[in-house]
Amino acid sequence: MAEIDKIRNIGIMAHIDAGKTTTTERILYYTKKSYKIGEVDDGEATMDWMTQEQERGITITAAATTCFWEDHQINIIDTPGHVDFTAEVERSLRVLDGAIAIFCAVGGVEPQSETVWHQADRYHVPRIAYINKMDRIGADFFDVLKEMDEKLHAVPLVLQLPIGAESDFEGIVDLINLKEIRWDKGDAGTTMHHSDIDSSRIDKAMEWREKLIDQVSHFSDEITELYVEGKEIPVDLILTAIKTACLKLELIPTFCGASLRNAGVQPLINAVIRFLPSPKEVPPMIGFHAKTSKETAVPCNPDGYPLGLVFKIQADREAGSINFIRMYSGSINNGTAVYNINKNKRERINRLFKLHANKYEQIDKIGAGEIAAVVGFKLCQTGDSIGSDKHPILLEKMHFPEPVISVAIEPRTLSERKKLRETLEILEREDPTFMIKENEETGQLLISGMGELHLDVLVTRVIKDFKVEARVGKPQVSYRESISKVVTHTEKYHKTIGQKENTAEITLKVEPLPRGKGNQFENRISFAKLPRELAEAVKNGVTGAFSSGIKYGYQTIDIGVTLADAVYNINTSTEIAFEAAGALGFDAACHKAAPVLLEPIMMVDVMTPSEFVGDTIGNLKARNGIIISHESKPTVEHIRAEVPLANMFGYSTSLRSTTQGRATFAMEFSHFAPKEGGI
């Protein structure tokens, strides 16, 4: 095990096609983890190990790997950039201590860059920025800095300036050491050549160095004093101030390069060591005691009680379920039993592994601050806390968006039905944004996910990876139901079961809540008037009915339910009766409360060449889209629109045909809105 202060748990995050996987391949090559640079375009990237990732040229799962640089251990998670795989990004950020945000020098701050940035804000993850593809036509380093300020409200701390751009890009100016750096093309950029700054660039370099010193002086009184006195400022002092500012999330150390041309990567690895935190330098994890619900801070202590978080589960045909775990405190050993705090059960560790994409190196122990994989857990799900029954701390659950698109799936033969169900359940445990629902009347299986690509990937895994013959229907929109009026309803229940009377009488008030509030239940009756167990039975009945819908059978959202009154008979009132009254009363009240059908509205970001702007906007408007913004960039036009999901099926084909295949788009769920005219 590495010393804690020499561990870095980092993620690499960005918009699709910004060069995350390419950059990671270079990091692995320069840290001697791999001896050949894998390329995404050739389908040979080390981190894109799934067959589909190699075929599609995109990253789907967050592959994890460990490498070493200057006696530090770096655990890297290479996350997907496509919005359909946002759960993978969310999982990774939850357990990371720092991140590299990669921006394309041409595209700048693209839609998914914003999404991932805000996810990192939510988890208070310190970041460094890397402006990649400086060799591409249209590359503009300073324009990306401006967009970071305007779109992300981030304050870039420029530590490098590019020498040239586009085909003239040849290296960088290091503003800390005031040197120029170029990379040797003969040995894949392994050798770096340092030289004094050329006289034609010295003025600009000094101007940006002054700005750098001014920015970091706010974090070091020593730098301020030396600056005022006109004395030379030691490099170590500058580096310390940069790290302080980075850990406070107030400045973003910013670098540049062209990963595909093997330029700019080594200074980025140095920055990970120098500026991003070790597990000991991040605030203690906050958890909740499983028995008292008391909030508890969990410091990164190797000698403390063991506590870790399962942040990802992956099915392996040979090993079974592989659980990716981040340890926050203590340690766990290979071959021992640990306590699953969420499930209140003991689980055995059969094997412990260090990770390198889809290759595993067996280890004996994992300690605080480390990331590893466990084989042997049977009950574990994403988000479960693993630790000790003597000190059961639950780490908070991760936040995942609701699936908004569904398809029907059925086995080609009856004999395959059980295998299909088991396969779907494995995938559901792996992916919190993937859900299975069975229609009780027809027996049809519906699977739901984040988008067409998400479901397409999952269905392909069912058929190709798990070898299940299945037929898939056309995509369907996952609607929601709610109400638009306040209604008070009294429900009386009376039924004889097994010669025993079961009676209940309750009064429920239902009211619409603001969008995004979720469903809420409140009991306003004292336990003196209605015993606790009967009040709980009403709550169970109501909350169980939330998923059953009102008119169409879709899940209900944003409804407030209040138990306002109740009558019970000590001889005939039962929990069964009050639970049934809760479910029936909720359904009856909602039918009176002007139910509404809600449809998912998507935020659609389109990047198109200027000559196709008119056709692109016309296409979106024809799909009932509302144009939110239109921004001109040097090489493309960026259009943002809100469009009902039901109108977006087949949009990628349509966009390709109207723009000769030159436009790209990203789409993510925005909000639910009433659907006019029903289904």
C-alpha cells in the first residue's frame, strides 16, 4: 500500500470527443503503465476495453487504472463524455479527490463540459484544466479561457501559453519557470526540450506571468511582500500558493497541449502531483450512523474503523460481479468477511484487485484513500457502504437522474425468458439509471434508460455479451403523472377476510407541488388519535401507490399528501385495512384533483456549420422545439433548444441528412411539462 499523502485519486472528464481517452493513453504510456500508445481511432485504446467502445469509438464505462509518477500512485478513472452515460461520471466524481477537465481548443466549453463541471461542483472536486487539440484548425486558447469564465464562472489560472496554434502549434511557454518546452517527435514525445523564451514572445510571457503572480498573491502573504519589495519569488512558494487556491476551488490551474501529437501531457501529470489533493487533504467524508442517523465525519485514517463506498458494479462472465470500492477509513483484507451496512449483512471478499482497465493485479489489502475492485460480494449494489458492524456509518447515496425513455424487450423463445430476466437484473445492479418494469397484465418487460444510445448499448450487451436472444420494440417516452388542484377526500374501507372484519377510515389532502420537489407524505394526526403502526400503514399504502399512476399507469411526481384525519376501531381496524385505504384514497383523491400527463422536455445542444443554421433551426421548430439561445463561434454555430423527447426520435438521422453529416448534437433531460392533448 502506498503512503496516503502520495496517493492521487483523479478523474478525467469532458465533453464527448474532447480527447479524454487519448490523453489517458498518453499518461499511461509516459508513466510506463503501457508500452504502446493505444488509439481510439484504431479501436485499440487501453481504457476503452469493451467491444462496443472499440466499435463506436466512444467511452461507455468508467474504466479505472493505477499508475506511478515521481514515487506517487495515481488512480485514474476515465469517464464517459456522452450524456447518456452521466451515471458513470456521477459515480466517479463521488469518490474522486481531484479531476482533470479537458476542453477542446476548437469547441471550447461544450454542453457536456458544463454538465460535468456542475456535477464536480456538487461534490466540491478540485480541478485543473487542460485545453487539448491546440493543433486543430480553429484552435483558440484564449477564447476557451473566456468561455470558462462566462459559462462555468471559473477563474482560469494560466500556467502555460501555447507557442503557435493549428498546424503551427509547436510547444508551450512555461510561465512558472519562464522556459519554452517542445516535445521530441522521434520518441513519441517522451523527450522534452527546454529552452529560453524567444525574444518575440518574452513580452507576452512576462505580461501573463505578472497576472499569474497577482492571482496567487491573494493566497500567500509572503508572495505579496516579495512582490511589493520587487524581489524574486521562489518557484516553491508559487507552487504552494497555486495548490492552496486549487484546493479552495477558487482558481483553476490551466494547461494546454495536443495529446494526439504527444505534446503537453507530462506537465499535466506533474500538475496532478503538485496541485491536486491527496486523500488526507480533502475534507472528511460525511456519513450517518446507521442506528442513530447522527451525522458523522469520517477522516481519512488508515488505523480507523474500516469504511468504504461501492461506487460501481460490473458484470464479468468469468469472475461474476466485480465491485469497485473506494476506502475512506481503515483497511480491508483479502479473504475476510466485511459488513454491508446498507443490507445489514456480512459479505465475503474472495479476491482483491488493483485495476488497469479490464486487467487485474491481485493484492492482499486495500487501505484508506485507495481504490480497488472486490470479487465475492453477492448482495452489494451501487452506493452501498462497506465497513464494520461496530461502527456502522452510511455514506450518502449518490444522485442519479430519472430514466426518460423505454423500450419493450422480449425473449425470442420461452426458454430464454428466465435468462433474459436474470441478465437484465445484473445490468440493473450495475447501472442506477437503467430500470426494469414488468406489465402485470401482459407480462411484457419494459426497460428504461437515459437515451436511445444508452438503451442501444445495453440491449447490445444483452444480445452479444450475455448471449441472450431477444427482440426489442421501438423506443417509447417515459411519461409522468401529477395533479393540478388541491382536493380533500375521505376513504372508508371495509372488508371481511377469513371471517375477520377489517375497517379503516382516513381523510387525505392531496396538492400539487412545484416541479422537482418529488412526492411527499405528511401525517398531521397525533399517535394518541391513530396508533403509530396504523399511521405507518397509511404511509406505506400511499407511497406504494405513487408508482402506479393515476389515469395512464405512469409514475406520479410532485404530489404532496397529508393524512388530515382518521377514525379507527380498536376491534376491527387493522394495518391491512389502513394500508389499503391509503392506496385507494390516494387514487380517488388524485382522480378528483385534475390529473395531468407530464412529458420529458430535453435540452438539445446542436453544433452546426453556419451554412446549415436555417435548416437546423427549422428542423427543431418543426419538432415543437423552443430556441433558447444561438451563439456564433469561429467554426460552428451553437444552438440550444428545449424539445419534447417524443419529437426527438430519429433526430440524429435527420440532422445528418440536413447538414451533410457535419453537425453534432447532445441531448439531456431538462424538466417535465404538461403534455397537451394527452397520449
